[in-house]
Amino acid sequence: MLIQLVIRDFALIENVELMFGPQLNVLTGETGAGKSIIVDAMNLLVGMRASSDLVRNGAEKAQVEGLFDYSCCPWVEEKLLSLGLPVSEDHTLLLTREIGVEGRSICRVNGRIVPLNMFRPFGEYLVDIHGQHEHQSLLRVSEHRELLDRYCGAQVLEQREVVAELYKRLMQLKKEQEQQQLSESERERRLDYLRFALEEIDQINPVPGEEEQLREERERLRYGEKLAVFVQEALEQLSDSDGIPPAYDQLGEAAAKIREIARIDKSVEELASSIEDVLYRLEDIISKLRSYREQLNFDPDHARNIEERFFALHDLMRKYGASLKEVCAFREEAAAEMERLESTAQRKEQLEAELRDTLERYEEEAGRLSSMRREGALSLAEAVAGELRTLGLENARLEVGFTRSAEPTAAGYDILEFLFSANPGEPLKPLSKIASGGEMSR
């Protein structure tokens, strides 16, 4: 159901926002009031090709937005999920078309930019413009089944969801079966590769993030000699050959004198405490510098091990992933695939049994859905005949033709087409081929 229509800078319209209620909504006006422009704007939401001529004079772009409530149309959410598009919690769908003055068109579904061929099915499903020469779902045989299901109501739509779930499971099982039907030689080649990859990764046993630590360690070792000289010079500035820090001594003497001053003049107390704090901090710095110097002792074996480990990890990343995290993820996937391939024989029997069971359930539920549709088709034919009589087509008949598809589909086996006869004695023929424009409008 259309909830809101927003039109900006489209043809003669500068800005219009229309809110629609759940019942019949009628737009009236004199000739030239702009009713047809609103219909033209709706055509954009149906996927009509855009033209820069539709942009209002002086504007940079035209925009049309339609907000729909699809709570009674489960197909919409299924389609959104299958395409990886955003799904709203309140079951609303926002369709947006923009046309630039240069003729470029942008389509959005729930704010996500999509190509026109992905955008169009949503509009065609939700919008039906009736007129002798306009977009009509009655002329699209592919939509006749959907129209009947919507007429039949919630029970048929719920049953179709049951069939769709079984179909989805059936396709998953068939895909797995196809994968299992790889030739034995291909399976063995794949197993050989997986065993080699797992053995190579497990031998090195990488840890995510380890490459960064090794990179830092390599840099430290690379500049180790220079760092050692700098540290030694700094310590010589702070301590003599006997390990007594002259800077510390001088600072200590100064601190002692200031402390004597503070005993006489209390205003210097804070200054005395501050210089004593500096003294303690200097002592701590010297201690840490000595510890750091100890760590800088160059070990050729350690350096060689770091280099070998670093390049071994990068070899893994070159083969199995851009980072060690990806390498570890590949390892998990490879182990799972190897286990699956090694248990192919057992799984093959399980798969065949599950396929038979799922197909039987699908056949049963699809048959139930077909029966419900046939009942609904009789009701639809009666209802349409009654309506057509009130519109001057006293002898017109509409029936639903059923054929069975060769393969299962998400909507069952039924292939439907509306059949129509306008006059007595005329056989029923496909509505899409024989109905006149006036008959289609009615």
C-alpha cells in the first residue's frame, strides 16, 4: 500500500507531498491541474526510463519518493534479503528515483543505490497503473499467479511461504549434492591441497597480530647498535665509572641546601619538595635506562629467528590471506572442508534421504497450495463476472488457466494465466492477447 508520495522539481511541480489512507484515495481536478504529472511521477517508481526533460526548469534534479507498507506482501522482504538490501522493522519500503539535468538517473531502495533492473521489480510489484496505454500487470502473464494469490488472501500467502521455505531447503540440498558429484580425482586433488595447506599453516602456527610485534622487533634489532650507543652516552652524562650519578649528587646537594632554607623560611617548603621529586624521578630514569641497555644486547641467533619467523608468516599471508587473522580463518574453513570431503560417502546417503523427504514434503505442500488456488480462482471468476456485468460486459467471462511447471519453484508448480471471453460463443483465450484497451481498463 502506498503511504506517502513526495515529488520535487518534476515537470511543473516544485514540491508536493501526498499522504494516502488505507481505503480508496481519489485525486480530482480540472484539466491541466497536474493529475497526469502525478501519474507520470508514479511511472518512475515503476521503473520507466528517465529523461532530463522531466526536470523542472531551473532545477538541478527531479526527485520522486514513494513510501510503501508491504506488511501483507512477504515477497518484498524475501527480495530485499536475497539482494542484501536494508530491511525496515516496520515493514515499509522507500523507493526513490532522481533525474539530473544531464539525464543521469539514480535509483534507491531503502536509501541504498541500486541499478534500474534491481529497482524495477519492486515498483512493478507494488504499483499498478491502469489505463489503455499504461503499465498494466494484467498484461504480464508472469504476474497472474501473484495477483491470484493476493486475491485469495492470508491463507494462500502463508501456504506459499511454507512452500517457499521447502523450496529453499530443496535448492540447498541440490547444490550440496552437485558439489558432492565432483569426480573422485578432483576430490582427491582438493584433499591433497587442503592437507598441504593445513600442514604448512600448523607447522608455523601463526597468531593473529603477531606480524606487527615481529615488525617492531625487527626495527629494534635493525637499529640496536645505534640505540646502544645513545643509551650509553646518556648514562655517561648521568653517572660516572663507579656508577655514582654526578647529576644526582649535584641535584642532591642543591636539594639539601634548599631543604635547609625551608627549615628557616617555610615559604620555600614547596620548592624543596619539588626538587626532591625531581631527584627521585632522575633516579628512576637512570634505573630504567640501565634495564633498557641490558635488553639491547645483540643476539645473532635471536635476530635470525625473528627474520625467519617474519618471512614465514608473510609467506603464509601471500598464499592464504591478507593478514594472519585471514590465514587463521582460512585454516578453519579448510579443516571443515577437508572433514566434509573425507566424509562424502556417509553424507551422500544422508543427503539422498533428506532430498527424498524434502521433495515429498514439497510435493504435498505445493499440492495443497494448488488446491487452494483453484478454489480461489473459481471465486475470482465469479467476482470478476459480477463486476463486469455492472460495467456493461454482461457476457464476459474470466477464468484462470492452470498448467504445471516441469521443475519446482518457490511458489509451487502452478503456472497461471488469465483467460478471457468478451462475447457469448467465443472461446476463452489469453487475456493478455485478446482484450481491448477499454476492456482492460474496466
